[in-house]
Amino acid sequence: MITIVDYGVGNISAFKNVFKRLNIASNIAKSSFDLENVSKLILPGVGSFDYAMNQLNLSGMREKLDELVTEKKIPVLGVCVGMQMMGKGSEEGKTKGLNWIDAEVLKFDESLINSRVKLPHMGWNEVKPLKENILFKDLDDEALFYFLHSYFFKCNNSNDILAVSEYGTPFASCVNFENIYGVQFHPEKSHNNGETLLHNFALI
């Protein structure tokens, strides 16, 4: 059973619909009581870092999630801001992150971006794997995914980077540390490639 964490931030129904199409059982957690007997977790996120972290802290699920991820080693997939929250903190705000991965979240340097609209980075972009991983099974080497963000995830350990994309500069678009996975893009909005990646996560 895949459990989607609903703390008031993220495309909850979109994930639920994808898993329904894939015929993969999923449920939604809105409290710590809903996090009993989970086998995998999805941590979605949209909007600003501080707002998302504050919503999670207020949800009553933070302590249980820490236990599941860092002690019980339940596989978790963070998406967009959900991925950024897994680091130590963000230049976007002052709230501390979950500190599940040794990383910081930095703002793109707009001087390096050639497009007319510099930020946010919005639209389809290639995701280039740096190493083999089950998340990329049956995906092209440079598959396209949908992005919407102005900040990127900077891993302090390059071994945690699974794939990179480029927007003015190369950045980590997919990361992994032990049971913890994160994607900067939105698989729930990335059509067939996104569905394939979410199906692969269900196999971990």
C-alpha cells in the first residue's frame, strides 16, 4: 500500500488518480493514525518552502514520518517542494528542513538563464540518469518530465544524485539516499513517463 501524505500542500488527487490507473493500491494520510502499517510513502509539495514545512509541522505527522523514514527505513518519494523539504533548509525561507538528506536548497542564478522568462523554471525538461536505478526502468535515457520551481536541491554528497537536468546550470533532478528518494519534477503531471516512474517506485 502506497500512502500519500496530505498535509494541505500538494497534488493529492492527481497522485491518487495515477495509482488508480496503474491498479496500485494507495491511500491518503491526514493524521499520524493514518500512518500505521504503511509500506511506502509519497511526500508531495508545492508553493514556498517555509509554508510547506510549517503545514507539515502543524499536521501532527512530522514525528511519525521521521520514525518511519529514518528508523524503520520505509521507502519515501519526495516530489518538488516535498523533495526540497528533505534537505537541511532552503534559501527561500528560515524554517529548518527534515534533514533526511545532506543537502541545501538554493535559488537559481538568473544571470545564467538564457530564456526570456527566467524564473520559475516551468515546463518540460530532460532528466538524465547518472546511474542505474529501478526508478528509471523502462524510461528513455533523457526522458522528459514537467518542472515548476525556482530553487534547486544541492546535495553535499554527489553520490546521492541519481539524475540531473539543466536550467542555466546542471542541477539534481532526482536523488536517493538509502530508502529516501526525491524528484524535483512532477511525475503526477508528466503523463506516461511520470506514470512509469511512479509504477517503478511501487516496486522498490
